Amino acid sequence: MVTKESKTKKPKILPKKKAIPSILASDKKKEIKKVKKIVSSKKSTSSIGKEKKEKKTTRAESKKERIILRIRVRAYESKILDASVKQIIDTAMRYDAEIVGPVPLPTEIKKYTVNRASFIYKNSREQFEIRVHKRLIDIINPNPKTVEALTNLSLPSGVNIDVKML
């Protein structure tokens, strides 16, 4: 026969921890040195950040040297717009200009709601909309010949052009 006392488990007694040997202590010293190096490198990165800011100003200066001719073309009809954009690009390519685009910009939609009748019948209405299609072309470092050719370019009516020098 088995007694109840033998069935119960006795808690295990863990041995006491011994002092850290000298090998582990030297590892801790190495870890402390690594942490100090990391902290000192973070302090030095703040000075590196200042150097990066200085580099950014030099980049901005280099961007100022680069001239960009930004052309925004707008029209109500997309086919006429695409034809005029192609004409602008062909003219710029003829004078060996570096071109970025054409970039299609979002179509601007203006909606107008009008009453059909003049007096009553408010529920009867018509809606009209005007769509303005837009394209963006960048010409980087254009020659004077390129600029002159673009100013002498004749485009169809209904095409609006905005030119900016950046």
C-alpha cells in the first residue's frame, strides 16, 4: 500500500548562486566599453549631421546652377492637347534639349447644375461639366536657340501655355 505522503511532490531546492568568475567579469568590462563607444559615436553623429547640412547647401547651390524651363499646357480637348505637347517636345528635341515629361496632371472638372424651367419644376435640372486636361513638361538647361524656337511655335487655339523658369 502506498501512502499519501509519498505521492506528494517535494519542492526542489536550487543551489545557491556562486560569485561571478573573473572571465565573465572581463566580458562585462568589454560590454561596458562597447556601450561607451556607442554613446560616444552618437555624440559624434550629431557633428556628422552638421556636416550633412553643409552638404545639403552645396547641393542646393548645384541645383541653382541648373536652369529648368517648366511648361504647363492646358486644353479642353485631350487630342488637341496631346498634339501640341508632341509639337513642343519635337521642337525641344531638335535643339538637343533634355526633356522630362510629358507628365499628365489631374483633369480639372467643373460641374454646373441649371434648372430646366424658368419658374416652377425645381426638380427638373440639367448638369453640365467642363473638363480641363493638363500636361507638364520640364526642359532642363535649355539653349537660347531652344527658347527662341519655343517662343516662335504656333499652337492651335484652345491651348493655354504657362512657362516658368526655375
